[in-house]
Amino acid sequence: MRRLIWLLPLLGALLLAACGPQNAAPATKTLPPTAPSPAATMLPAAETSTPLPQPQTLTICLGSEPATLFPPQATDRVARTVLAAVYDGPLEHEGFSWQPTILETLPSLENGAVTIERVPVQVGDEVIGADGRPVTLDDGVLVRPAGCREAACAVAFDREQPLEMEQMQVVFRLRAGLRWADGAPLTAADSVYAWSLRASPAISADLYLPDRTADYRQLDERTVVWVGKPGFIDPQYEDNFASPLPAHLWAEMEPQALADSEQAARRPLGWGAYVVDEWIPGERIVLQRNPIYAGEAPFFATLVFRFTPDPNQAIADLLDGQCDLLDESIPLAGQLDLLQEMEADGRLRLRARTALTMEVLALGIRPAAYDDGYQPGPFGDRPDYFGDVRVRQALAYCLDRQRAAEAVWGGLTYVPDTLVPPSSPFYDPATPTYPYDPQKGRELLDAAGWKDLDGDPSTPLTAWSAVGVPQGTPLTLQYWTTDTAFRRQTAAVFAESLAACGIGLEINLLPPEELFADGPEGVIFGRRFDLAEFALGTLEGPPPCYWYEQESIPTIENNWLGVNVSGYASDTYDAACRQALTLLPDDERALDAWARVQQLLARDLPVIPLHARVYLSASRADLCGDFPQDGFAMLTERIESWRLCP
């Protein structure tokens, strides 16, 4: 669900990793254990006489227990790891592209499944305004007429003047013969039903796409169509297909009652390689092989997910056979050296993949205290350390990010130049970079009015002619992050490298629930920090530039539900982002637009990318199969291919 605004305290886990390299899931509800069920039937049975492999049990140890398996609300990685064995797709990741599993093909402009039409609009119509927000059309509303993809060509609506806007339509067609686990046909109606839940405020906290959708309807038994509101051109239209849910079983229940029910939260019906059999709270979830799965028959007849949060215990369980694989949700970073030694001895196999999630350092450009006006002084607001962009750039030069990344991950990761991964087709290699260069950092600080007044290079610089900062203020910054081992290690490296530039650092470590508490009290969402380190998820499509628009700043007006925790405000950036978001990936203007967005962020630096996060897992040495290298794919996405090898 690409539009989950991870950084919001409402949503928790997809984008903001609060607790370390692998997140812990929310606490589970207290429900009775589920009773074992007979094996259910799933996808269409392929007409084949190929015998099933001999029964085997595969035990995967998870770092926590899922809060729920109800698909619309199962957003944490632990739940999604389990669900990947229950649902096959509907789309699987291959780099920055999708591969359909239950769809006949991906829709595109080329194959005619994606169309953009000019439609007349009038007063009272629901459209998307020039600022990208849904609005009811009336005189004076600023909109983009048909053919306009830039802020410069937006016009104020006048009911006396005919106006056409662009409306996008995407057609999705299911493969023939799909079936649910109980043998019922899987049809377009199940996708329409899933959309109704996705668009329900009682179920979904992410209404970005529903708010920009005019219609989602069934055309026939295998075909659905998504229609956007006029003015909404969605570059991530593949994601607008609602993954089917079993309407024949669930549609009779009210959404909230359904979400709380055992059949939806503990034993959701799917069509993939496995079927949920039982859930014993605090212990394990057991799945059985789907006897009529349409794909390759899984080698393992039984799949067990054990809850083993302690990494030391998990490694011990792997070595004595109680676990066959340690999932990426177990925080293994602290045991990396030990795991590498064990792999060298042949006792296990270590798997590492670079995530599309990045560890970042947010700069408190505009704290919430400035919202009523900046009032410096001994009893006023925090000094405006970052109002001068040269200070922000100096900070980037003074952070020894490569050393910090190697200290935590060895050679398993890289230091990114931008928030867009270099593997992305939208990556701009010409974006300004900030290699570690303390001399360059000191030069920028000196030019910004920060001086070495005491002649001692080991002490922080002092404000002498720094704009907006009281004279005599020492350049000592408060650094906030979670109390995990790898972040303590990172902060210690940065304290040393920043000191070489004359920047003092005071490190503050908090439990995640305190650091990420809701505003105004929370350090992050209350915008009460100088520097804050956390994990920032990226998306599989075009960069999520709207995270740094002014409307995304968490404030009292939006109940502190914003992503732009740095308080970054730039009309130029907002206009560039909105233009980029209106261009489809195959539009020749798209790459230039996204390059402009990256260049603005790299110049203004509301956040500094530190390193790409690493997903670590470990397994018995003889476990083989298709393990994804892609940072978005779930580890179990192609679990049907796993088997024991010689």
C-alpha cells in the first residue's frame, strides 16, 4: 500500500521503523486460540498428475506476533510476511516494476487499458484542484485544464466559461478460473468489495487514493475499472487494483465487526500456496499446504510461524532445529559478526538484502515553537540553527556517513546521495552530493557566521554573525533517536565526526513509544528536535515527494498528522513536486521533473540520507529457493519455491 503515510503515528509500521533494523509489531488482541481446520481449497487446480512432494514442516521464527491478519489492516511486516504465504500477489515485485500473478497483464497506455480523456466539468463536480487536493468545483477554484501539467497553466474556474479537465481510467482483468480457499470462484466482485473496505474510514487510515477516486466498479466477472476524479493523473496506477477479499463470506458483516472477527483477523481466506490452520496466541501460527494451489506445489506441507523476539534465543533455536529460518523481523544486526562466522563454518546461511527503506537524519528547520513567530533569547525559542541553508549543507559534509554505515552493517549497504535509491528509474545521478569533508563543512559554517572564537578546535563554534541566532550561542545540537544498539553506535560516530567541524552533539535516546508519540508532546511529531534519526520508507514507484510539501507539516491544525517533521517550507519545491506527480512514468517530461525534485531536496536538505537499511535473515544451510533480492518484496513472497537442497 504505497500511499500509507508511514510516519504517521496512526499507521505505525510501513514507513517509519521506530525500533531498529526490523520493527516490532503492535501488541495483539487477546483472542482465544483458533481451532485447527481441515485443509481448505484455494486457487484453480492445474490439470496435472504431478505427485506432491513428501510432507515436510518448515518453521519460520518471527520477531513478534502479528496484531491481525485482516488484510486491510495488516500493515506491519510481520503480518505481511505471513499473508504472503496466504495470498499470491496480486502483483509481485521485480525491482521497480510489477509482475502480475492473478491479473492477465499489467495495464498500460500502450495496451489500451489506461486511458486519459478530456471531460467537461461544472459547478458542484468533485475534482482535484491545482494543489493536488480534492475539492468541490466552484467559481474561483484553481484547477488544471486539460493538457495542463504545470502550476503555471492552472486557471481559476469560471462557471460562465466551458472547461474540460483530464480524467484517468484504468482497466484490470483477472485471470480465468481463480478460486478461493473454499472453492468459491474469485471474481471481479471480490475486488470491488475489497475496494469498499479500502475506502471505508472505519477500516482504513489511508484514504489518499479513495479521496481521489470517482468510481471503482465491475465491468464483468473478471474485469474492474478504476476511474479517477478529473484532474488526478496517477503515475502509480498499477497499485489502484484492490486485492480481492472474499465477499461471499465477509460481505454480510459490518466492517468494524469484520475486522474484529476471528475469521478475518485470525484466519483470512486467500488463494495462495498455504491456508491458515490455527493460531495459538503467544506461540505460533500454523498453515497447511493448499491442495489446489494453481502454482507450483509447495515442497513443505506444513508452515509454522513461531514468535521468537529475542535474537540470541532465535539463533540458538536455529542451531538446534527449532527454527528453520529466522525472519527479517528479528533484530539480528547486533549479531552480524557472529552470524557471519557461523555461515563461514557452514552452520547456517545468512541472507542480506538492501531495503528501500533508508535511515535518515531529519533537521529541525522549523520547530513547532516557531509557528507563532520566532522569538529568540535566553527565555525564548530554540536558536534558529538551520535557517541558513549553508549550515544544513555543512552538517551533511561533516557527517561521516560511510564510517557509520560500515560500523553497523559492514559492507552490506551503501550511503545514498538522495532519498531515491540508485536502482530506481527516477534516480538523478546529477543530484548534488555531500561526501565527508570536514574542511568544506567548516568553510560553510564560517561563511554562515559561526566562528572559532576561543581558538580551540575541540570546542563548539560560536555564533558571531549567524543570521537569526543570538550572538555567543554555541553550536551544540540535540540529537534524538531510539535506544537501539545500532543507533547508539551511529550517534557515537557522528558525535566524533561533527566535533571535527566544531559542532557539539548531545545524544538523547528514548524508547520508540516516547520518541514517536503524537504531537505536540512527541519529539518527532511535535517537531521538538534539532536532529532526529529514524528510518524512512521509500516507495516502489515515483518518489513520494508530497512528504515534504508544506501541507505535510504536522501542526495543531491537522492534529499533528504530517510527514514533513522538519517543517521544511518551499513554494518552489511544492510546485515542482505537484508537477512531477501529474506525469506518468513514460512521459518524456517525467525524468526531468523528478530530477528537479531531487535537486531541490538535496540543496535544501530537510533530511540527510544516512544509509540504506539492511534486511537480515538466517536459515539452515540446506534451505534453497527463490529468495527475493528486491527491497519491497516480502521474504515469503515466493515461498512455494523453497525446498531442501543437497
